[in-house]
Amino acid sequence: MDIATQTETAPPPPPPATTEQQRASRGATRPGDRIFLGLSRGSGIVLLVIMAAIAAFLTYRAALALSDNTGNFLTTFEWDANAIPPKFGIAVLAFGTVVSSIIALVIAVPVAVGIALFISHYAPRKLAVPIAYVIDLLAAVPSIVYGLWGALVVAPNLTGFYSWLDTVLGWTGIFEYQGGAPRSLMTVGILLAIMILPIITNVSREVFLQAPKMHEEAALALGATRWEVIRMSVLPFGRSGIISASMLGLGRALGETIAVATVLSPTFLISASLLDPGGGTFAQNIASKFNEASEYGRDALIASGLVLFLITLLVNGAARMIIARRKEYSGANA
Amino acid sequence: MKLQRMNRRALALGALAVSGALALTACGSDETGSTGGSGGKQTNAANIKCDDAKGQLAASGSSAQKNAIDAWTKAYAQACQGVQVQYNPTGSGAGITAFLQGQTAFAGSDSALEPAEIEKSKKICKGGQAIDLPMVGGPIAVGYNVPGVDNLVLDAKTMADIFNDKIKTWDDPAIKKLNPDAKLPNTKVQAFHRSDESGTTDNFTKYLKGAAPDAWPHEPGKTWEAKGGQSANGSAGVSSQVKQTPGAISYFELSYADGIKTVDLKTEAKEPVKATVDNASKAIAEAKVTGKGKDLALDLNYKPQAEGAYPITLVTYEVVCDKGNKAETLATTKSFLNYISSEDGQQVLKDNDYAPIPDEIITKVRETVAGLS
Amino acid sequence: MSTTAPTAQAVTPDTLHAARLPRWTSPLVAIGSAAAAVGIGLAAGLHSRVQWGLIAAVLFVIASYVLATAVEGRRQAKDRFATSMIWVTFLLAVIPLASLIWETVERGSKVFSPYFLSHSMGVVADQDPGGGINHAIIGTLQQVALASLIAVPIGLLTAIYLVEYGRGKLAKAVTFFVDVMTGIPSIVAGLFVLSFWILILGFDFSGWAGAMALSILMMPVVVRSTEEMLKLVPNELREASLALGVPKWRTILKVVLPTAIGGITTGVMLAVARIAGETAPVLLLVWVNPFINTNPFDGAQGSLPLYIYQQYAAGSEASYDRAWAAALALIGFIMILNLVARGIARWKAPKTGR
């Protein structure tokens, strides 16, 4: 909420300096510098102004919505924002968002680290480059395509797997499966895992490649096996890299909209079983409720968007801090 | 040197890609329907009056009438070359919102305008207000996917229990009682509802509440109020889920029931009623006009007396200004609305699993369309 | 069969090398466990291919571990185990990714044709076959190009400011808000432009309105990736250039940027790919136009991701086919973009020591 107030204190933009004649005189270094500095600072300020406008706009609309809410914003299990006394809460959305993202992380991180290690230390050199390239390309597949694929290819093929999970782990209650369409938080988690896999892989691979060669060679010379080298010199070096990569992946999983909206069967209920269709996420709820929402309903959705926004901000910020702590390594192996 | 040569190659490659894209876009052409398409549903284009219609006609709203609008647009575009009708099936609420903000020429809505919305419309309609014009009727079919069951009869109470999660399997005694001859499996019931707000949900829950008030405790409305069940987005979404999921049941407009078996309703009448266009027309014929002045909002009867009348119906209105429509689209709007309310236009509905509006009401609609300004 | 060769080596422990499994063991075990998994799957009547794959993976890991423990000892077995785990994760990841591409190509090629690329949807109804994506391609190309025109210069300059000049409060605020910006749900960006451009300023839907929302989404991505790349440029290069008396702005333009241009291009391309797949803001701002509109500043346009979403939502066989074909076109477009970017990055990158 204090974003808006913070932006008000931003310094006013300096007058943009774009005198063509000054730039023409090549000998004078200082005018050129001044123009360049002005340009780059100017665009920084433009960005700041846009962002401040959005943040102010969002906070304003969200505040409008919250003041009229008759339910509890944090605990109500309902989304009746268009009704005349509006009643809505984000409990189900928060649960769904967090749970599906955690499922995605639990699946994606080990696999991504495996692939990253495979590319950096295991694959034959000739294979490693094209594989890394393919993974890069997959990071660019649009989420609508993942959504289409998830809804028409993945979900129909998961019924068998889910019945199996039900027979093996059904007694826990978490993996109980009623035989409905497999459009549950678990399916969303699996799809998100596949979507964030390339990002986590890319970042951790970069970190693994930066692991000091000397350490590895020393370990090898002492007779360590390849796994021991990785466990003792590569993984400790890359731990913070893996964490920040996971955070970046988490950030993407939290905010994913269209892919979740095509795959999930949204209901405003928290179900004990991950395999039961139902639940919802912030972004999905905004996308599917937005069209029919009244003006007030839109404000309510924006309020939920603001919460998502803050969560994503926290996650991204944490990832950044972890990366920043290791800044001394950047540039070393460019 | 080497670097430079490669630069040039990269540039050439880029230029090739760009020119390829340009070539692709330069020779594109609009699908006019004369060459492509199945052409199964022939329409008589000769009677369409284009008058001064031209340019783009942006509209949005109910997804229930999307299939009808598609058919109309096709016929209309063949008669009036150069007019582009862009109907965006965003949902009734979004359609009205967009219309009230002056973004579109007309809106399609499954429920009549609220008094507050009419009040707001006076800003956009200079000197007038927004009015409802009933154009499309239709049965809301209850489709199911139960292997081995080809005919299924349900009454309002059983249906309410199914959608309220009280009846959990298909061999429940209540269903058996209504279908003594059917081989009902013990498959779990998978009831689907719309996840988005929708006029279809509104009409369906109004029926449940009206016909079985004890079994359906929830308030009728555009949002699905009951807990539990599964959901999907849009009529197409729920109908495709019913197709894929054994044990599924859901409600959608008849035009989406392609390849899905539909429930016969046990009403006050002797025989169970099938979800057909004719049976729906019988129910819509009992509707009364409740709108004031030029507004033709209807009050639907969910307990029709006529023999063989199918009670779960839906009427979609086109919402326009009676006076003060946008000058640049007025002629086009009038021409298009004129066509869809004409006899030919209403005939198209029958061919696409929609019900035409009863004669008495549609005559009033035509008069009103002619007087739009 | 697989045990005969290693036992022959295992009886001669006095050589310098410890006992090792022959190189062909791993592929053999892999084939064996795959065959066993298919057998188990068929016998137990498991229909899901996913289960077959899982069984094969588990069998492979266990078999390699047991074999290695028996022949090579615990440490080597652990190494084998890790190696096979890593291979398994790799294969596990490749399966869905390959399936995604395979399904898109297979299902998409059904209606993908020059006709499909060169015609618009026009008046084709959702359930009827026919129609094409020409209007959507034009719309997406123009919107993405316009968005890049806004976002790339601002993003690049901001990143330069942050890395090369940025000290003090302003830089901190900009860094903070770039982070905030990456978290904006795309629909919120669309909403912002909707209320600002269309509702308050009273403009119509247009490709340009969509491009503005897309540029908001693109800016932080460009800033972040450029920032990372500029930070990777060794300080020695800057110092050397400055020491020779080159002004700072020329140092940045002639030394720093060229060094980082490969990474920057890749970053920009990834940003383009990200916004080319955005659906929500386009839906709000560009509207839907099934006809060709080549002017992004006037009237509604089409868009590829939106087209895919709508054809998916329409839910008929014909529209699913069109959705897949459009997905194929979109992926193809992004892949070509990526390839070109890679090429430029590689050619432009200054030769390093390696």
C-alpha cells in the first residue's frame, strides 16, 4: 500500500538534453556524456513514472474494493464481488496459488538441477551445446501453447496415473482420486513444473559452469569419482544459484495465467486431496472472472492482483538478494 | 573482415525473414465464405437490405448466441460486401459494460438490463436510453455422458440433488425410479457448472429454484452458488468436458450439444419433454413483455402449462440505444438488426438449434429497429 | 550375459584399475528395464504411458546400482547411481518437451497450409472448417514490433543507466520498480492501459493500445537481462578504454555494448517471445477482428495467442485443429526469431580467449 507514497518522493525528471549540434562536436567529451547520461537517466525516469502510475492506480482501485467488502478479505471462501453487498476473500486463491507452485517446484527443481548437471558435467560435449540450445528455445514457448497442450494432451493422459496414485497413496487423503476430469491443482502443478523447468535449468547451468575448475581438478586428482566432485565442489558452489533459480521459477509459476486457466476446473473450495478438481489461483481467477465482472467486481479482482503482485515481489526480491550476495563471481568467467 | 562478412550474412538472413513476412501479409485475403466452409446451412441472402451499411461493426456480449451470430454474419457478409461484423463473445456482463462505455455498437445479453444500467446508458445514448430487443431464444439442454444409457429422464428435484452433490452415483434410487428400464452403472456423478458468470447459469438456476425450491436452497444468479462439483469456462468448455468425462452431466445451450445425449425433463405434463427447438418455442410463447416503452424485456415462464413445453429456456437480447446511437455505425447497426429480426434471419435460428422469437414479439422488435436513431 | 565380462576382470584385483563395468552395460540395462517395464505394464493392464516410463526409470536406476555395487564397490556404485539419476531426469524432462513439440507439429499440420497462412477467419463460424490466421499474424507482428519499438530503447538505456551511472536514490528506486514491474500480472497491465487510454482518453480499440500494454510487460525483462549482461562485461575493458582517453559515452557505445551485444540480443528476443505469447492484455485492448486490418492505429485487430485461446474455447473439432495450427505458426515464428537472434549473437560476439 505504501508503494504509491514512495513514488511520490521520486526526484522530478531533469530537462531532457538533446542538442544535435553538441553531439556533432566530437572533440568535446563532456556534452556527449551529458546527453548520454540525460538520455539514460530519462528513460529510467520514464520507467519509474509508468510504474508509479500503475502502482498508484492499482492501490487506489484495490482500496476502493476493500472498503466495501462485507466478507473478510483474507478468510472468506467465496468470490461474490458482483453481488450488491459484495463478499469475497482470497483464502482459496492463496491456497491454490501456493500449493500449485510448490508442487511445481518440488517436481521441477530436482529435474532441472539434473539437466543442468547433465549439460555442464555429464553430456558429451557435442551433445551439450544443442541440448542447452533446445532448452533455451523451450523457455520461449508461449504459455498459451503450454495451456493448449496441457488441456488437450496432458490432462486426458493423467487419469491412469492418478488412479494409480489413489491406489498406492490414497490412504493419505492427499492423493485421493474421485475419477473426475483430471483438472486439479496437481495437474496445474505438473504443467507449471514443465513450464518453469527451462528457466531453472538455464540459471543453474550458468552457475555450474562457473564453478572453479581448479577445485574440480584437484578433487579428481585426489581420486574422487565424478559424483564426488560434483557433490563436494560443484553443488556447494552452486547452492545459492540453485536457490535463486528456483525463486525465479517460483515467481513465474505464481503469476502464470492462461495456462492455468485452460487446465484448471476452478471452484471456490479448498479440498484436502490435490487430485480433486477445484481450487483456483490469483491469476487464473482474474482471467476467468474478469470478463463478466461489474466495475466493482473488477476492483475486487485488482485487489487480489495486488496481493499476487506483492507475493511475486517478495519472491523476486529474495532471489535478487541471493544473487547479489554472490556478485563477486559475475564477470569472472564471461 | 570475417566478422563483417558474417554480419552481412546475418543481415541478409534477417532481410529474407522480414521480406518473407511481408510477402505473407501482402497477399493475404479475407475469408468471405463463398469458397471455404462446409456451406451446409444455406441462407437466402437476396432479402438482406444493406442500405448505407459500411465499415466495421464492433459488438460483444453473450456467448450463448455466438453460434447464431456466426450464421447471421456469414449470410450478411455475402449480401453486404465490405461490412465487417465483429462479435466478441466475452459474456453478457462484459458486453453491457463495453456498450455502456461507448466501445461497441450493440451488446448481446442473456438477461435484461438492470434499472441502474438503463440510468447509466443515458450518458451514451444522447436523448435516449438503452433498450432490450429479444432476438434469440433457445433451450438450455442438460447433457450427460453415462455409458450405456441412451435415454435419461430427470425431474427438477432429482436434477437439483445431482447438481447439489446430494446424489453421488448414477445408480441412485431417485434416478432409478424415474428410469426403470435404463441400465444405470454405479459410476460417480461428475456435475459440471460454468466457472465464468453466465446468463445460462442464471436461467438454469432460476428454473431449479422455481421448479424445486426445497431441493435447491441457493439463490439463482449468474454465479454458481452451490459448493462442490467441477467447472469449466464457457458453454463450449463444459460441453467438451461432458464429452470427455464418463459420468459427467452439465447444462448448455442446445447448439453446443453436438454429439451429446440430453436429458428429457419430467414436468407437470404427462410425457417427459425432450430438449428441442420446437418444445422450447412453446415455452417462450408464454413469455410476457415486461419492458417499458420501446424496451422489450421478457418475463420467462419456468412452469409452462402447454403440453410438451420445455421449461429451461433462455432469451438473448441485443442491447442498443433507442435514440442517440453512434452516428457512424447507426446505419450498419440498423441494417444488421433489421436482417436478424426479419423472417429470414429468424429462420436461420431454427437451422442452428436456436428458437425463433414468437411472432407477436418479433413484430414489435422489427418496428422498434425501424425507429432506431 | 552382462555379468560374464566384469567377473573376468574382478578376479584380477592386483591391476592398477579397480574393477569396472564395461561401457555397454548402461545402454543394455536401459533397454532391459524398458522392455521389463513394457512387459509389466502389459501384464498389469496399465494403460498410461506415463506409468510405463516411470517403471522403466525406476528399474534402470535400481539395476545399475545393484550391478555396480556388486562389481565396482560402494563409491563407484554411488557414482553410477548419480549418473543414472541424472540421465533419468534428463529423459524425464525430454519426454514432455518432445511431446509438446510433437503434438503441436502433428495436430497442427492437419490444417496448416499456405491457404491457412494467407487467409483470415472472415465469416467462418466456429464449428465450420476453413478460415486462416493471416489477420492474426499481421496483428501480432505489428503489435510486437510496436511494443519493441517502445520498450527496447527505454529498457536498454535504463539498464545502461543502472549499470554504468546508477548510484544513489534514483537508481535504487528504478531497480526496485523494475523488480515490481516483473511481477505485474499481464491482465493488470492490460487493465491499466484500458482505463487510461480507452476509457479516460477515449480512443478506440487498436493494435497500438495492445502494443502499449505489451511494452509495459516487455520493459522490465529487457532491463533485467541487459543489466545482467552489462555486469558480465569485465571492468578491465572499461578501464582500458577510459585510460586511453575515450569519453565514457563512447566507451559504453563502442566497448561495453558490443561486448555484451550477444547476451542483450538474446534477452531482447526472449522478451519478444514472451510478449508474442501474451493473451490477456490483447483480449482487452485489441478486441477481436476476424478480418484483416493492416493499420495498427485504427480499429480492432487480430492476434495469434488470442486466436489460439478463442479457437480452444470454441471447443469444436474444427476449431481445435485451427488452434493447433496457429500454435504451430506461433512457435515457428518464435523459433525463427530465436535462431536469428542466436546467429546475430554469435557473429557479433567479440572473440574471447577460449
